[in-house]
Amino acid sequence: MTNANHYSGTAIYINPKSVVTTINVTFKNCQTSGSGVVYVETSKYNSYQNKYLDCKSKYNGVISSYQSEINIKNNFMKSRYKLANGFITALGNSIINVSDSTFRDTSSKYSTAIMGDDEVNIKNTKFINLKSDLTGGAVILKSVSRKFTVNNCLFNNVTCERNGGAIFVDINGLGSYKGYSEIINSNFTNCKAGFGGAILHLGGALYVNNCRFLNNKAIYDGGAIYTSYTGLNVKNSLFKNNKNLISNYNLCKL
């Protein structure tokens, strides 16, 4: 599917109470002046073995979801255009599941790969050479009422100017929630931010197990991880050559 150009859902608009699956489809140079090259409204979208190449959405993500379930497996996403809120954006309590995929060589205003608002699960996925102008180099989550999980993922050379070089999580967001984050069996290398070179986490609980944090940098604090009002539990993990470039004060940092 090439050169689609319209308002929201310029390539595919999924109406409520639908289930749509695309397999081995390439979306190339598709752009929208609204939200989403693929827009999903209160439905379920399965994207298997697809490629999203040089696509752009003026608002929200290349895939935009409203109160829906998004399942991404064996996808490749890359764009020469600067994105607004990355490749996948969840609105209104959506669920995002991503596995065996690659996001690379792209920049965005916010969260170059994924912006979630309720539950996000990521497994066996690579995030390489991503840059956010503001917050969350690869992933942003806000208002997490359920869970955020990362398992066996690679974050390499992922950066942002403000908070959370690779991942930014605000559990409470605009309310008060009991969600949690679990990051296991994953590598963070050469990530950079103002605060939290690899991860910045606010509120709730963060569990880190069997992870490697190598050569990550924060300009101000938390060379690898920066947390505030968070129950932090770290096990069986390696931290090496993570640095704060300017100051040495801390609230909670690693």
C-alpha cells in the first residue's frame, strides 16, 4: 500500500466492534493529516509480518488506537519523516502487545516507537537509533491501571532531550492507579536523556530483573534509572559505565 494520503485512517480505518488482520503488507510513504495511517476505534487490530516504511501521521501514531486492542508481531517500522507521537499511540485505555519486531532509525516529537495509556506488553523486540525531541526516546506510558512489561528486548542508541532516554513511565498520569512495570532480560546500551539515561519511572512499582545497563548517560541525574515515588526492586542486573554528565544530586538513581 503506497502513497495513501488522507485524514485519519488514510490506509485503513477500522470501525467499532471489528477484528481486522493484515499479514505481510507493506505500508510505504503513507501520510495522514489526522490520526493514524491505520486508525482503530473500539476494535481489534492484528498486524503480522508487516512493514511500515516512511509513513507519517500529523497527530498521534502511525497506528492510532482508541479503546482498542493492538497486536503487533514480526513487524518492521522505520521512517525518514519526523513523527508526532511515534509509530503506535494508544488513546482511551487501549491494550498494546508487541513481539518479535524492530523499530529503528527514526525521530519523533514524543515516544518514537510506542505511546501507551493503560497496558503495554513488549517482547523480543529491538529499538535501535531512535530519538525523541522531548520525552521517552522509544516508549511512553501514562496512567497505567494494569501493567507494563518488557521482556528480552534491546534498546540501543535511543535518546531524548528530557526524561527517560529509552522508557518514560508515569503510573498515575492524570489519576491514581495501581499499575506496575516489569522489565526483565533486556539490554539498554548508549541511551541518553536529561533525567534517566535509560529509564525514568514515576509512581507505582518498578521491577527490574536480569537486565544490562551499559554506557547510558543522563545530563542531570540517573545515568541508567531515575525514579520518584516508586517502589524499585532490582535483581541480577549489570550496571556499567553509566554516567551523570553535570550534577551529582539525586532522589533515587542508579
